[in-house]
Amino acid sequence: MRRLSLALAGLMLVLAPAASRAQLAEPEPDPPTPFDRGRISLGLGLGSQSSFGERYFVAGGAFGYYVLSGLEVGVRGAKWFGDGPSVANITPAVRFVAFMVPGSIKPFIGTFYSHWFIGDAFDDVDSVGGTLGIVWHQGRGLVLSVGATVERIVSECTADCTDVYPALSLGLSF
């Protein structure tokens, strides 16, 4: 009987610290994402666009800062290179990424204002719009966004003042 008592006491001494560690262990925090508060996003873009009866090569960049988890405030700009009038734009924007959705694919919604600087005899143009889509992130840094954008010219407009177009971007988050 004494051996049994010693064996049980020894077993309790071995298991007790493990049980108390299990009770005291804090749950692991969620892994960091590109949409966490304080994160910075950077993007570069290249493309082609037709306007004013001309074909343009377009180069642009974007900067964003997550003021709260999921809420990005940013600005982007682009310059169009071609034979037509000079075109450039600057676009402040706000975007919310549903960071709380499990997995690496998350929906987003955003809004923006854009000022278009147009050279030659054309007036500058102002527009507002919204965007909706999904983002896919791999780890903490690489982010692919796919969605649709609706943009409406709010300055004087004589033609079709609303445009709907796809939005595709690849960016980095720090």
C-alpha cells in the first residue's frame, strides 16, 4: 500500500505543474495581418488608357496608413504619358477591409475623391466614387485586390458622367 501511495504522490507531482501551466496559459494572439492598426501600404501601378482620342501609358503610386485595424486612409496619384493633353490625378481615399473575417480572403469597401489635372485647353475635372471587392493576403506583406469601381464626374460634365470599371492591384504592406 505504501508503494501505491508513493506512486500516486509521484504521479501528482509530475502532472500538477503541467495542469497548472495549461490553466495559466494565455490564448495565442491572432497572427498579424496587413490590415492591422499602424500598418503602411505601398503600391505601384503601370497600365494603358485611351482618352481624348489618344493612347496613354499610365504610371502611378499609392500610399496608405491603417489608422484603425481595417480602416485605411490613403492617397494615390498617376501620370499619363502620351501625345494628347497632359493628364495627371491625385486621389485621397478611405477603405475598410473586413479584417475580422477568418481566412486570407477578405471583403473591402471604399470611397474616394479625385482631382484630374488636364493640360492644354481642357478644364480640370473632379470626381467621386466608390469601390467594392475582395483582398487576398499572403502572410504579412503581399496583398492582391480585385473589385469594381464606380466613378462619377462632379464638375461640369457634358457626356456620360459615370464610369464603372474593374479594379485590380498588387501591393505591399509594412
